[in-house]
Amino acid sequence: MHVSSTRAMGFVHPLQLKSMNSHDILESIQIHLKLISSRPTACSFLEGVMSDRVQIVTHRGHKIVWVDNSGLKPAEIIALHPLVTRTMIEQKVNLICNDITNTTSDEGVKKSAQESNTQTTAVLGKTHSAIVGIRGIQKIIANAMVKDQYFASDKADALDWLVKQAEK
């Protein structure tokens, strides 16, 4: 079992340890230590454990969850999903922007993101998502094929689009 195939919660269940090799166990521990040890913010709702990569920003009066996935590996992205889900639900924020510049993805990331979205929409109702970091022909194809997400040119474009969705 590879760490990137762990459930959306991002943590390895003790029973999964038996089927994991030592490299995968070490990778999982390193990812979680990295997330836990990142500089805490003043957001007490996350019990002092909030990553610099997951933040709430305000744009034109609307709260938006900003997720900086740039440069992360799939297992690291999956490890952030529980924090993103919890942040959105506890702060009642239904707008999210992900920066995926210089990342790679796999089926584990897709499945984890879908589970996070399912949990979030079950509590908050409809959510709106914008993605930053896809350029050129990939962006054109993504916008044509993927519904309910906006593939923005940059952060400002993404935040403006999310505010427009919130004000509809």
C-alpha cells in the first residue's frame, strides 16, 4: 500500500501499518510532522494546528479558503484534505481556491478531494471551487471538461470569480 492511497482523512489507521513497508510508514510520519510543525496561526478553531498552506482570506467581503498545494507530492496534498474540510465546515466557508502550480496528481488525490467535497457539501450545501496553476491548452481543456470548478489565470482572477459565484 502506498501512502497516497490512504483515506481522505490523511492519517494511517493502525491496522494499515501491517500492510505498509517501512518507507511508506516513514513517509506518512514525515508528512504529518511537517503539517503539525508548521507555524501555528491565531485560529483557535483548529486547536493551534493550522498549516501555512491552508488559510482563510477575505476578498471583497467574502471569506475564501486558500489552499497552497504548490510543489507538493500527491501524498502531501492528500494529507492537507482533512484540514481543508474541517476549516471550511467549522468556519462555514463555501468558497475555496487551490493553487496546484508545480504539482502532480494521481487517483488518490482525486478520490480524497471528492470525499472532502462530499463531506463539505453535506454540511454547507453548494460549494464553489477555483483552481490556479494550470496554463495554456491544459487550462482550456480543463475548463471545457470539468464542471463546477473554474480554472483561473491567476489568484486575483480566481478570487474575483469566487466572489461572483457567492453573489449570484
